[in-house]
Amino acid sequence: MTHSPPDHRPAVTVLSGFSPTATSAVAHRLLSEDPNLLLVVHTLDDLADGRVRRLVRTAAGVVEDVTVELVHGCVSCTLREDVLPTLVRLARTHPQSDQLLALPRAVEPEAVASACAHTLLDGRPVTDAVRFDSYVTVVDVDTVLDGLDTTDDLRDRGLHAAPDDHRAVADVVARQIEYADTLVSWARPESDPLERVRVATLLRRLAPWAVQLDADAPDVPAALRRTGRHDPQKPGTLGRGQEGYPIGEHDPTPDWGVTAMLFEARRPFHPQRLHDALEELAGRTLRARGQLWIASQPDTALGFEAAGGGIGLGSLGYWLAALPPREWDDASPSRRLTADATWDPYYGDRRTQLAFVGLDSAPDALTTILAECLLTDDELADGWDAWSALPDPFAGCFALPEPTTGTAP
């Protein structure tokens, strides 16, 4: 039996959350438990002017407090130009110290993972110097429902990270929860105990893959650090279905008012009927995510998400069935395996997988709305050529690279 060599890289715990009070409380508890732990915080108040403040501290005091000038004032530039270089530099100057990266409230953890995967420092991957151990999201029990249900944009609260940042608060809160491998529920002493149970149920439905902890549990520090829960191969939330990962759970029976359902179909959506139903779908769900396809654009896999009364659709690229086999090698092994395992003789790997989480909602009614948006048997019988002539409000919305010779039936 062979053993892996010991990993001496400092471990990085990425801490996110939309409540600064809750996130700060957990960060300081972790600091108090380990005098060697380095807390790294970036303040983005002056990001639009190309400046960020970087604070590095231990439980004993401040190690660094500097203002950094950036070439461009954006979150991705901050990650590439200062956040990741800081982690690598600290790993070299403090090799015995693990790191706690506390993200600003409007930064999504998936953005950090993406930057890490695509950034080289001095020609070497960031992960040569540090190991991203886990992604932890702290949830404020008293405010998370408001965050998931609000129609506010970040701009409405003065939290937008750039002039063109039009993200919704609900989207950010949901994505922070969904990407986490560990969720920590934080509550004030006066918080309603029943609300804590309700929120815990909601979090299980939103992120059934995440470990849940209470911030006031005695074993929280040990349960958060050096867990190895982060899987660097894990795809982004919207692409999980294509890679064979679960996108949610099906449990339509209300539990503390929270319902969860999965909707799956092989046949495509009628573009006009789907478009006409989007507003009602958004109004009937607290959060939705997944992938789908529409008959008029059969080459394109579409990512779907809903939160805060809004819906977003975007291209996830080509379905493998729309590409010549020689181009399949560009897809990940897990996606190719998933396509092989679920391949349909007529549709190929094209399929709809949507997950919905609601409060006091009616999953049966939601299923009916979605089913009525699919092509009917008669429309299906008309064939692929006829589908391209269907009225399509989404025409021109989902750009793809130059088309190759496809294999659509």
C-alpha cells in the first residue's frame, strides 16, 4: 500500500457571506482558536477608483494594512492582481500559518475558484503554494430569507463592484450558499429558535451537498478548518447537471413551509411558451437553477436560474450531440461519461434538468406550467427543421462560437 507524501502547503479556508456581522463573528472565533492563523480581508469601498484596502491580521494584531492601486477597478482584477498574489506571498513568508480569506459581502466564492483555476503567478499555478481546503459560507439566520426574496440589485444598496455590475442581491446570496461545501448558521441571542430550524431546512434544500453547522457549536473551529471538503474539479453551479453532479433534491412535501422539486425532460421547450411563462415561474419559486434546451436553438445548452423574482438564461455552450465526435475531447471526462450514460438515440445528451426551492409553494402547479411549455406530440412530430421556424423571443440572445458540422438528427 502506497501513501501520499505529506502536504506542507498552507491550507486556505475561503469565508463568504452577505452579512458582515455574521461573517466577522465566525472569522474572529477562528482567529482566537489558532494564534498562527492569518486572516486576509479586502475592502472594496474605493474599487471604482482603482483602489482596494488589504488587511492581514492574526489574533495578536495587524500584520499588514495597505491600500493597493489596481490597473482596473473590478473584482476579477482584484482577485488576480492582489488577492491570489497575497495568499502566495504569505505562504512563502509564513509557511507554518494557514490562511483565512474573508471575502467582501458582494463577492461570490465561485469567482475565487475560477480565478484560482485560470491564474498563473510567475508562471506557476496558485495551488503550487497554497491548498484551498474548503469554501465556507456564513448565513445570518435573521436576514437570509430577506436576502433571497428581495428584488433589490446590489446597486440599490451601494454594493455594486463596478459601474456595469447589475447583479441582484438574491442571486449573490443564493450563489454564496450553493457553492459552499460548508454552511454555518449564525444567530443572535434573541433570534427565534423556530426560525433557526426553518432556515436550516431551507439551507438543506438549497445546498444538499453542503455540511451544515451552527456557529455557536463548541466544535466549529475544528469542523471548519483542514477538512479537505473542497473539490477543485467541482464544476460551477449551473454546469453541474452536464457533469453528472446533483443539482438539487426532489421532496415536494412541505417541511417548515420549504419545498424542493426537480423537473426533468428530454423533449425541448417551445421558445414562445417558455418565454411567456417565465414571469409566473419566477413568482412561484424562491430559487431555481439548472439547464434546459429550446427547440428553435437545439445546439445550445442553456443555464437557467431564478431568484428574487428575476430569471436569468445564458449559454453553457454546445451540447455534445451538436458537435462532431473529434471535438468531444475538449469536454471534461465527467461530462463525456455523463453524456454516454444518459445518451438518447434521438436527442443525444440534450435534456432539461431544473431544481426549484420554494416557500409555501405548490410544486404540482409548477410542474404543470413547465410541462405545458414543452413541445406537444404533434409539434415534436414536425421534426427538427420545423422547430427552427417556431416563434423565438430568444433569437440572437445566446451567442455560440463559430458553428461546426453538427450531428443534430
